[in-house]
Amino acid sequence: MLKYKLLYLILIFPFVMNQAKAQDSTAVETSESENIEKAQKLSVGFAFDYLKLHTLLIDESEKWEGAINFRILDKVSLIGEYGIAELTPKEAYKNSEYKSEGNYYRIGFDYHMTVIPNNFLLLGLRYAQSSFNESINYEIGNPIFENETGELIRENLSASWFEFVLTSEKKIRQIRKKDIPDFLSIGFKFRLKSIQDYDDFDLFQVKNIPGYGQTNIKLNPEFNLFIKFRIPVF
């Protein structure tokens, strides 16, 4: 079910981007003072991650993630992100079924830079933590007797990591050439995650961490698409 939802979003995303391009030519003709993003003392944004490419391609995980950001200065936002995930990689262990599920959060900040009118580049840092459970149903072959089967369950595991985040964000001012209120943005994020610490074991090592991914990758890249709604406070 999740796979079809994501496929639908892939199909409509280029359409939204094409509609958004129509506003660029008009925006370039505005005065120089309008080319600078208006400063707001405080605004709140709600962002939703609506596509994870590796989820669609390998169909081994289900993730839901959202974020809230507080625009506290002209160029700086404080960020809080929360997600839940269930990871079921097929090749984690041979002759076994592996599952890692739990929740995670990230906190940090973004620095905003205006590229062209209504298009922004954001550089950010995050600190992240995950709390999760892990289960392994395994089968060990035996040439003389019946195969040995078993289940290993680990609970209340934790992990932490840091992220460098590059974001490209575009404000949507028109849809089908009709002006809309200034509250909607779309864009993408590129994350480079560096694992710091996690619970691990000598027998049946932890393979996947919700929010981070595979533990054998010390610098883990990730690409996300998002849609964000902004609410000005004052």
C-alpha cells in the first residue's frame, strides 16, 4: 500500500514543479527590494517527508516523518523533527527474518540563503537520537538433525548521530496560474549522517537503526522530498 502511495506522489511532483516555474519569470521582474526574503520575527513551519526513494525501490521499510521549524531570525530557523520506522531488510542475516522498529528525533538549526526570488538554499546541522526494538527469527542448518530455529528479541536499544543537511526550498505562489497565499513550499533535503554511538552485540549485531539506516555505513547519505506549510506568528 505504501509503495503505491509513494508512486502516486512521484507522478504528481513534476506537475507541481512545472506549475511553480511559471511564477519565476514574473518574480524576476520585481523590484530589488522584493528580491530579498521578507524578515519575520517568528513563523512556524510544518514539513512532511513524503518520499523516500530507497523505500520505494527496495520496499524493505515503512517510514513516516514530520518536522516543525521556528523562524526566529531573518536567516536562522530552529528545527525539530520526529519519525517512526519499521525496517525489514531481507539480507540482514542469512536464513533469517530481521526487523528493527522504533522512533527517532532530530534537533538543530538551518541557515537561510536566497538564491533567486522564492528559491532558497539552507545549510543545517542536526543532533539525532533513536529508540528502537529489534527481533531476529533465525534458522541454523544441521546435516544430522533437524535445523535449529530460534528467536532473538532486543528491546529499549538506543543510538545517536549527527547530520549535515543541505536543503533546497521553493515557495509556491501560483497553482494553475492562480495566486495563492504565501504559506506553501516544496523542496528536497540531502542528509549526510555520521553515527556516534549505538547499542551493539557480539552475537547477531544490530544491522539497522530507525532514522539512521545501516550500521555498517559510518557516513550515511539520504535524499528526501518534502512539502512544508508556514504559519506566520508575528
